[in-house]
Amino acid sequence: MNIRQYDIPQTLPVNAHDRFLYPMKAIIHVVVSFDQHLDTGILQRAVRLSLDVEPVLGCRFVEKDPQPHWQRFEALDEVQWLACTSPDNQDEAIESFITDSFFHEGQQVNIGLFQTEGGDTLAVKISHTCSDAGGLIDYLKLLAGIYTRLLENPDYYPLPHTSGSRDQQHYFAALGINDPLAQFDPQASATPPNWSFPYHSREINQIHQVRRLLQNEALDRIISFAKKHNVTVTAVLLTAMFRSLFEMLESPRGEEFAIRVSIDLRHRFSSNPDQAICTLSLDFNPCITCLDEESFGETLQRASGALEELKQNNAELNTAIALEAWAKYDYSAFTQGFLQRAADSVKSNPLLSNIGVINPLHFGHCQATDVYLLTVVEIPPKFMLGVTTYGRTMTLQCTFGEPGHRREDVERFLDLMVRELSSL
């Protein structure tokens, strides 16, 4: 493939999130459905060009002391980035793509196109080391934009996005913090978790994913309920998650429990700064007491209040600062200590990640009929619920590994979530 040679750096610095996330080897996916067919040749070119627009996507992570770095693949055109198939069983083919590793060791992104008579399905696999869910949605928009421009002009060459920031500088700037390390408190500690989603071991030998859909009128009721009570949809989801887990785990009444809620740091920006694809999300832990005989609205009032207090106080800031401080440590020593602490943990607050509403997505004249994200596979005791809304469909989704987490537990949890949200 003839790709114009740009002045793209062959090495890139890692940021604090990159260093922290690489040892986990986590992967995020997004699945996009169409009722039409994409042009495979143009898609292949769009994928290749996207690696130059966002240079980190054409890199591998190089572990090195004291600081690792990103290194561009030497022969990008000779490496497979896209696989196109016409499977007999599309669901099985997509499941296989999701559970398989990258085509080549060290890659950050792979794309699968699954073609059937009724239309195509596009799946994107991206390393959580270089991107979070927000970055993956940005990549999806980028890929769609390049594809559309190539349909109009086959000679289209987008400029590399080498000026974009991949670190937290715009986040700190939005909060008026010039020297985050000056605020680092090495003695600060979080309240240890006192519960976790049911797990049976730390093994994740078989990867699975389970989804539940809330569509049309069911989604409308959730949105209307949130507006009526002057709360966010995330607060409604958080309330349903608290109530589902309280019932499922038979949590002791009168005790406090927390759920981790992810926050996209991009939402803190006061303007629209030049930001490249990266990970810019953290989480905080709203905590409420488990009470008996309480209505959804009563739980909502407490859960929303806890959530809003943390938002207003920038509760994620301490973690953001700590990441910057940890990035100064010797890489291998920090990684070894981090992995040991993870291995020693026996409890972990379940995580809610509401990606929010994804705007209508067009690849040329083909508009996506459905889009949903698949969460990373969490190693027990960690567990994660991901929520995506596209069109008039809200998708509740969990990716998990057996035997650590059992399908029947995940299925029951999602059924409880649907019951809570359908009762509004």
C-alpha cells in the first residue's frame, strides 16, 4: 500500500497512565453494526492511515528502566491490522475476535470486518495501555472520518496528529494546578473495600461477554426518570447497581459499601484542547449505607448525593497526582510492587463505567445501526459493568473470565439490573 511518508517520530514518551496500565495487558473492544456493506479496500487504507494520524497506535510498548517508551513498528505496511471475513456464524466469529490476542505481538489496535448478506459488523480491539473507552470512541470517529474522505477522494492523506497531548496536563490546567507533584501526599490512603462481586478464583482461562439491552420505551423511561429527579443517568445506573448488589450479596444492613465510578477527565476541560488518543479516565468511590425496605427513589437520593459530592470535590485528583508521582519511580521496581499488591488483594469495589451517549456514526453513506463497547476483562476480585447508549438502545455489558467469575453470577446480576431499571 502506497502511504505517503510523514515526519512521524519513531519513538514517543510514555505517560503516567501508560506506565500504570501496561502490566495489566487489558483490552477494550467496540462492536459496530451496519445494515449495508463497507468497501474493504477503502477500509484497509483508512486503517493504515489512522496509524499515522495517531502515531501511538503504530507503536509497541518497550519496557526499559528507568523509563519505558513507545517504539514505532519498522514496517507498518507489512503488518496485518485488518481482517475481513464472511463467516457462517457471525456471532461466533466476533466472539473469537474478541477473545483472541492481537494479530501480532506488541500491537495496539486491530480491526475485524465480518460480512454477511444482511450487512457488515466492524469490531475494533484496542490496548487499554494507550487508550481508554473515550479514546476508543475518538478512534472510531477518526476511522469513520478517514473512510468517508477516502470515498470522496482516494488520494486523501490526513496529517499526523503529532501535536496532541497524551498526558494529564490539560486536566491539571483546567483545575488551575501548575505543579501537581507539589500536592502529592505519599501518606494518603483510600478506604479499603469491604466487599466484591462474587468470585471463585483468580483464573480467567475462558473469556466470555454477557449483554442486556434496554431499548425504546424502556430507555425513554430511564431518561425521563433521571430528568424528573434532576439527576444524571449515571446516578440512576449507580442506584440500580447498589440495589442489585445489595440483594445479590445479601449485604448486611447498616453497613457502608462503595462502588467505583469511572470519570472521563476530558469532561473536566474548560475548553477543547489539542488531545491525542490516550487514557484519561480515573474513578472515585461513592459510598452509601445498605438499608432495609427502601424505594428506588430513596436509594437514588443518597447515591446521587454521594456521587455529586465526589464530583464537586474533584475526588479523582489525588489519584491523578499519585500517577504522576509514581511515573518518576524506576519502572520495573514499581511494576513488581504494583503486581504484588494486586495479587494480595481479596476484595475490590465493583466498577461502573457509563460511556454515555455515542452520536450517530457514519462510514460514508453507511450509518451504524448499533454501537456498543465491551469492557476489559478484570482479574478477580475486580469486576466491571460497562454501559453504552446508541440511538434508542442502552447496552449493559460485562466481559469476564471463567472460572474466576461464573456466568450464572454475571447473568443474575444483569437480570437484577434490568429489573431495577425496568421498574422506573
